[in-house]
Amino acid sequence: MSDKSRLFTYGTLTFQEVMIHLIGREIPYEKAKINGYSAFVVKGQNFPALRKTTSSSSTNGIMYSNLETEDWKILDQFEDYFYNRVVEEIVLEDGTHQKAFTYVVSPKFYYLLDSNVWDSKKFQNNSLNSFLDMIIGFDNK
């Protein structure tokens, strides 16, 4: 399988409800992490952005597979202007390494990031429902 069909997610896209709303179907996934990056909250928002940090840091997330060309169009439109889609090495839960796309914040936009690291449990408990309400109007066509 090509890395062009894989996406590592670390924030709102790790939630199946969000992906199903955007893509319109369930996407195969597995737990994974990315080394050398940390996910920070975007100032004034309830979602994170991934940025390079120390080589000893890592961020847990989900790697989706079997994404199609149309899916990428939707995801690229959904992601904000300060993200770049890049290929990085991802470590799966079983320890194997694979290449996958992920969305990272461009260095020129690091100033948009808070010093707080993303907390997915906090998001799930406090913001997921309102986030889903917000994206209901997202036109993915």
C-alpha cells in the first residue's frame, strides 16, 4: 500500500465521528505515533496543530489507510491555511514503521500555537459535540 493512501492524525480527525462526517464512510485505521513532533493547541481554538519539536518527543494518534483521491480533496479543504500536508515516518502500535501523510503547521505560523499540548480526552469531554455541530455545515463536495 502506498503512503499516498495513508494519513496520520493527532487531533480532531482521530475521532471517527469527525472522519465519517467529512469522508462519508468509515476508514480503516490503527493506533500509531509520530516521533519528533508535538501537538499544540491553536490559540483561541479547540483543535491542535503538529509541529517539529525535540527528537525525544512523540505524539499519539491514528493512522488511516485506503484514502482515495476524493478524500484528500475534502481533507485538504477542511484543514486550515497554516497546515501543510507532508509525508513522515509513523510508528504503528506493533512497532513497525510506515510512511504516511500528516498535516503539520508551517514554521512561519508557529506564533499561532499556544504553549499547551493538545489533550484529546479534554476535547472529547468538553468540545467534541460542539465541534461536530460546527462542521455539520462543512460542504465537502
